Amino acid sequence: MSDARTEILSRIRTALGSSTPEPGTVSTAVPREYRSLGDHAPGAAEVLDLLVDRLEDYKARVHRVTAAELPALLARLLAEVPASSVVVPAGVEGAWLGALADVEVRTDSREAPLSATELDGIDAVVTAARVAVAETGTIVLDGEPDQGRRAVSLVPDVHVCVVRTDQVVQTVPEAVRLLDADPGRPQTWISGPSATSDIELDRVEGVHGPRTLHVALVS
């Protein structure tokens, strides 16, 4: 057995907590010295500015509003699609949709889920979020009632995601600790609109999820 292979297997056993390493192997501690906290508190101005910068770099469209301004923003964004229908998870606050006009609102829940065909015929989806990571420009949904099933946020072509400023953390480890409170929930990690590139680096959007991502950052 080569020395490199021996060391790799030893590290795997150590990481898994094995107490009986094979004879001749060298036990090597796995370094875990990554940064666990950011330099700024969740929701700090520096953290919010970094999130906006990352999201816009990913071609997401960010809108900074107050809670009172949110219903009008949602109405304007859906009118610009233009959307004749929108789906929302059952736990979304009804007040968010108070300014909508001439838009059919469909509600999806685990008890009464819409089919894939029904979701595909809906123009847009509005959800909340669980946490956002500023350094990576990532928004995470974990299936809470205001975020809904994974299919709800992945099938419609336009996703409007509402993120509160106090949900924005600086680093991935901070987000993982929050998500670890409910480890059994299905998670969707979103970094901009769905996009992929071929070998010629031609970017195609909307292949694996929404073609357009709006983020309403609510103070």
C-alpha cells in the first residue's frame, strides 16, 4: 500500500471516529481550523452590502425595501413579468400579496400539493427564505411553511424571494449552524438564477430552475 493511500485512509478513519485503525497506519488529526464566525453581526450594513454585490454579480435582481413597501414591490415585479398567475407556499404572509391585481394566486401545501404540470403553467412564485450567506451570495430555503416544497421554487420561471435583513449572515458556517437546528428538512441553496454553460462558455439560463431571480431584501 502506498504511503499516500495509507495516509488518506487513515484520515478517513479518523474523521469517521474509528477506534481501530489498521496495523501500520498513522493516525492523523483532521484540521478543522476554518473560520466559524464572520467579522460582522447578522444584518450588519457591511454584510448586507456584500450580499447585494454577490447577488448582482450572479445576475439576480435585488430590491431593498421596508416591510411596508414590500406589497407594492411584489405587485410591480409580477406586473413586469407579466404574470397572470403566481404560486405561494401556504405559510406566506397574506399581507405580502395585498397589492396584487388581476393575478391568480395559487396556494401550494404538503397536504394539497399542486402537480408538476400545474406548477409549470404558473408564471411566478413568491417565497420567504431561511437564511442568506453574504460571502457566497447564497440564499437557502429549508421547507418551512413560508418556503414550501422544493418543487414550488424550482418549476416556475420567475422566483421572487423575500429575505429579511436579520436573516443575512456573513459566512457559510454561520448558516450551517442555523440549518442544523432542523437537519431533516429538504434544503435548496440558491446562488442567482439557474444557469449553465457549454464548452464554448455560452451561458444558458433557466435550465435547472427559475430563469429570473428577484430578491426582496426587507429591513
